[in-house]
Amino acid sequence: MADAKRKVGFNMGTSHTYSATQLFDLKRNTAIVTGAASGIGRAIAEGIASVGVSVVAADILDALCETERTITGCGQKCIGVKTDL
């Protein structure tokens, strides 16, 4: 993320330039991620948690608890919900 801040700047028609991290700041938000037990779903859940998003991780697989442990182990908020959507 730090690289994006250095390399990308956006001028929104004003005299201010905003970095990508400022435009897409998701801190203090909550996301529901389906398929969070493995694969792309897990990668998304862990990725957005790493930038300060609280995560509701949903999946039918028992491996969901691993995703929840990984995210909470890094000091981020996560709750796992075993469900079939």
C-alpha cells in the first residue's frame, strides 16, 4: 500500500492531490466476505483486514475458523459465520 501512495496521485479538479490510499480509505468499515474459508475469499478477507476493515467471514467449510484466527491473531476484528449462502 505504501508504494501506491508514492506512485499514484489523483487531482480531483482542485488544487489538492489525493493518494490512492486516501481515496479508497476503508478503515472503520465492515465487510462481509463469502467463501472466506479458502482461496480468493480468504485472500480478500485477510487483505481487507490488513488495511483496517472489520470482517464478517462467511463460509460453509469448517476451515473458516482458521481464517478467523489468522485475522484476529493480527489484531484485526473478525467474526466467522458458518453458513450456506
